[in-house]
Amino acid sequence: MSHGPTYTPSKGACIYCGAAGPELSDEHIVPLSLGGVHVIRKASCTACANITKKFEQQVARELWGDARVAFDLPSRRRKKRSNSICMPDPVHGPVSIAAAEYPAGFVFYKMDPAGILRGVPENIDTSSLWKLIVIDDEKRREAFIARGRTPTLKFRHVPEDFGRLLVKIGYGHVLAQLDPMDFVELCVPYILGTKTNVSYIVGGVEPEPSPLPGLGYSLNIYSVVARPNHLLLPNHLLLIAEVRLFPSTHAPTYHVVVGEVHGHERIDLVLRKLNP
């Protein structure tokens, strides 16, 4: 994905439910609260926007709330943002810390590959096996400890919301390059919450990637998986988006199985769009 703000023209209807109308709003592929600057114009109806807003807020406020304040990430409520963070202290009780000094950690989930890629049935939820990892500012942490303090974190465990956020980002990134009729989407039910086992289409990438300085996020369609027919030609492709948030750190990389493409002519069209 290109650096800097990019605007993709409207698809003419809500990218989630297909509704059309003047109330369609712009959709940030990566939420504004996480620094997203890539936008699909007139892409979400009010009902769907309310659904995606809820799980985006759960991640931004409950999982990463203190970290976003500490690193002054974008917010629609910036004027109301506090300059301090209430840090839990198991000995002395809550302590107020200047936001600029707090070595806040971003809590991520370390995942196995998506179930669909491992042949796991769709009804088997493996998200209980996801492990929590913390990515923080090492220099801030060392300075914090040098002042005789012990850094602690407070956050809310929201694995399903985190998975849905990744799915929404991956889907939006694919639509920045393709049109909805180019492929059969697999991910919208997970975004809208009618399906809940996000571990079926979301997973992690190994090994741990190296930091990419200067990037706020990294999005790619990194592979198109072929299932050959008897003619040994690809007639069924899985579209997989790669999502990495805060890649300037050791944050993990995730993949999202967004959809599938059927038939040689449709596959050729998609490949030409993805690799002009």
C-alpha cells in the first residue's frame, strides 16, 4: 500500500451489506484511531458503520487505550485527551504518570495460521490458543525502571474484536485494488458478527518480522493460493491480505483470508488488477 493519504472511489454501495443511498460514509481501511490515512469513499451505510465502530473502539480504547494516549495516536476527541495515565501499582495503588513518560505496551495476539489454511473445520474455534504478547518502547521502559518504577499495564482482553478489526482492514485493502464483483467474499459475516469464529480466516505469520522504521502500518495482498484442477491450471484462488500494525516495532504480522476467485477468466482479471 502506498505511503501517505490515498482515496479509493466509492463502490456505489455499502461494501458490507450492499445497501445504496446518500447516507453512505467514507471508510478508513485502518481506523483513524490507529493512524489510518487510506480511505474508501462512500463505502459504509449507517447500520454497518455502527457495527464496525463498536469493535474498532473496543480495540482502540480497551486493548490499546493507554498506549494510544502515551504515543499520542490520532483521536477524534484529542481535545479531551488527558496528559497523564493512571497506572496500576500492586504496592502503592494507582499512580498518575505523565503520558510522555509512560512505557505503554501494545498488547497483541500471537496466532497460528488461519483454520481454513490448515484444514480445520469452520466450527472449530482456536482463538483460545492465541497468546498475549506486549510490544513497548524499550527506551521508555528502561528509563522508567531506572527511576525506580515498575511498569504495569491495564487492558481488556478482546480477541474477537481484535480479529474482526484485522478482517475489516484486510477486506478494505483488497477492495482498494479490486471491485466486489471480482471475487466471492468470505469475510463480511465475521465483520458484521453473524459469524464469530474469526480464527477460521485470521492467523499469524511466522517468523517474527523485523522492524520497518517510519511506517505506521503495512498492508499487502501477499499471496494468491491456487487449487489446481485436472488440467493443472488454477481454477480456484484464495485472496489473502497481510496486515501489520505498528511495523516500526516488533509487532506481529497477520493474514486474513478475504475471499476466493473462481474460473480462469475471472482469475486472469484479478491477477492483472493486482499485478498490472
